[in-house]
Amino acid sequence: MELKQRSASQTLNQESNWPITTFAHRARLAAGCATLLFSIAKSLVLTTAAPRAWLESMLAATVAYFTADLVTGIYHWAIDNYGSAQTPIFGSQIVGFQGHHHRPSQLAKPPVAYNVHIAAAAVTAVVTPINLLCSDPVFLLFVGVFAGCVMFSQQFHAWAHTPKGRLPTLVAMLQDAGIILRRADHAAHHRPPFNNSYCIVSGVWNRVLDRSKFFVALEVVVATALGHEPRSWSDTISDWSEKSGTN
Ligand SMILES: [Zn+2]
Ligand SMILES: [Zn+2]
């Protein structure tokens, strides 16, 4: 099972036990960053010609930032609780996230390109047509900020597992300010009852969603409508907890 999880989710360097970053990973990251920069640059150019759009653009960027946190929470909840290695498209991510619960600190080891290359490829594929076809500066900025937060969310997650002394100064400052996911806030996701704190951009939605039992209600709806119970309802300890000696 262990070997199956690793082969499905990552290729490991035999000596360091770190995932290997390939040229393809770096190329996907570069393409994703270029796509995001194009969205934001096109928005700024168009806004210069329509100064009254500045306020709307700033509002759109703020809404995008908060929406991205919420969307990563819903996606993380779905990946953690439903499907399997055999699930089309998402199977490797489902296995990867389950492996992360068993070896949380491993996530701090890979380079940025390894952590975000899948999201970067998705951003390039989805946002490029929008960049080419859209001339609304407000919408372009919304898309650029939203896609950027989603694309780097797994890196924000990785930094929440990185000892503070190993973080770049700017990253540590952003964490302290709560602009990106704080280490202490995400730690709750890896403690019993293993059914909360799913959001990984800033984590600002975690308290609201957890206190309102949003995901519990969603799980009841899914179980009632589709007959699929979430993993968080069963075998909690063995499925979700950190395994000693695996870090
Ligand atoms: Zn998780
Ligand atoms: Zn984590």
C-alpha cells in the first residue's frame, strides 16, 4: 500500500527521500506564472485607460483572495473524504493527500515547482483562453488573483508545515500577518477529530466553516442524496493520523 501510494503520487530521490523535481514540473510552474502575470498586466493596462475601474478592480482582487481560500477548503474536504486511487483525474491527488495525513512534515521538503505543478498546469489551461478573449479589467484581475491563490495554495500549505526558522523572512511575515496560512491554524487539521480546517490559502474561512458545521452539513447532504459517507465518519485514527517513523 505504501509503495502504491508513493508511485501514484510522487517519484522519490532514493538517498534523500525527497521528491524529484523534473523539467516538466518547472516548465508547468513557469507557464502558470506567465499566465497569471499576463492576466494582471492586461488588467492594469486596461484599467489605466478606464480609471474609474480602479476601485472595482481592487474590490474584485479582495473578493478573489477570500473566495480562493473558501474554494481550496471545499476542494481539500472533497479530496480528503471521497474517492480513491481509482478515481479518474483526481486519484493521484486523493492518494497524495491521504499520504500527507500520515507524513505531514514531508510536505515541507519538496521545492515549489513540485508542490504546485499540477495546479499550475490547470491554471494555464483554464486562464489562457480568458486572457485572450476577455477585455474586462475587473474580471481579469479577479481571475488573476483567484487563480494565483489557488495555484500557490499547496505551497502555502507546505509552508504551514515548515519550521519557522527555515521559512524565508517574507513568508514568515505573511504568515504572522495571517495573509497566508498560519502554521498554528493548519495544525488543527492534523489533530482529532480530523474533520476541520480544510482551507489552505489564508485559512480565514476555517473558523467560520468549522463553527457553523458547514462541512458536516455537506457530508449529511452527500450521504443522504448519493449514499456516500465521508472518510471522516469512519476509521478516523488509522486513516488520518500521523504514522510514527514515517517522517
Ligand atoms: Zn487533509
Ligand atoms: Zn497539512
